[in-house]
Amino acid sequence: MPKKKKSLPIYLTVDEIRRMLSAAKNERDRLMVLLAYKTGLRCHEITSLKIEHIDFEKNLIMVVDGKGNRDRMVYVDPDTIKQLREYIGERRSGIVFLSQKNTPRRKVKRTILHYDEEGNVVKREVRWVTLERGQLNDATLERIVRNMARDAGIVKPKRVTTHTLRHTFACQSLLAGVPITTVQIALGHASLKTTEIYLRAIQNTEQLIKDYQKNPLPV
């Protein structure tokens, strides 16, 4: 049996994130991408996020029914919380990021992607889920992310998805000095081994750049 190929997760630079945010068509789309980058929330965790799950005083989001049916708390920086509060306005409950068409409550097929430790899709599971009135479909958010990356001129070996933004949150958190165990909690990983792939990704990439910038090859 051939040995399984191991690959490192692809993540964006801070400059690429800024370019994506600048390419947003509207404030809702910009905030969804910003939140994905700043918190590492999964696609369905963003589309199903409710106002009542945000603690504006403590800068926390309660992720309800995350992967594996595990609830968790996620920290959000004060500036992003302020932008969310301004976007939500006078609303006090319900879905945060509403569809512009105010779609009715409905059942849709959702494709659940299961990833291995390297971030590769190993299983696709299709299930029926009920979306609240005005709730975005996951496919809509993925299309928004893909289009923003394209308009920002970002080219990667794999297309940019919400999971790329999750990878970026993890890698940039580690680069900023956040302890790996804290990143594990934020991502909702049951095992630290799953989170360690991000540590290997930044160590390989950042050390490579640093070493060759310090010791350029002669021409």
C-alpha cells in the first residue's frame, strides 16, 4: 500500500488578509472573513453564529454544537467586537450574518468536510440541516471567500477557503507567540497532535525564509 502523502497546511500572510478585506463587496462579507481570520471559526460556525452567543463585555463567542458536538469559547479582540456590534446595530437576537434576500427557514444539504492532521480532506459527509430565516448557506460563504481571494490577486497551490482562513488564524497566532495549547482550545481540537501541524508549517516556512535572506546564494 503506497505511503500517504503528507502536506503542510497553506496559510495567508497578514498582507494577503488585508488585501482580501479590501476586496469585500460589502461590510457583511468583510466581517465574515475578518472573523474567520481572527477566531479560526469553521464555515458553518460563522453562518450559524447568533447574536445571543456573543459576549460583548468579555469579548467572547460561544460556539454551540461545534465539530464533534463540542461547545467552546473563542476570544475576539476588542476592535473586531466593536465592528460586530456596529454591524448588528439594534438587533438583539438571531443570526448575525443575514442573507440579503431574507430567505425563509428551510432545509438544505450541507457537505461536512473531515480533515486529517495535515489539513487534507479525507471524508465528505452530506447531511440535511435546517437553516434559520435569513441564514446564509455554507456554499454562499465559501463562494464569497473564493471571490474575495481572487479579486485580491491571491494565488495559492490550493484554492482559498474558510478552512484556509482557519489555518491562517492558527499559524499567525503561533507566530505572534500564543501558546500552542491555547490555539488548540480556540480551534476546538481534541488532540494537541492535530494542532502541532501548524507549528511545523510555520517553523519550516519562516525558518527557510529567514535562513536564505540571511545567506543569499551568490550569482
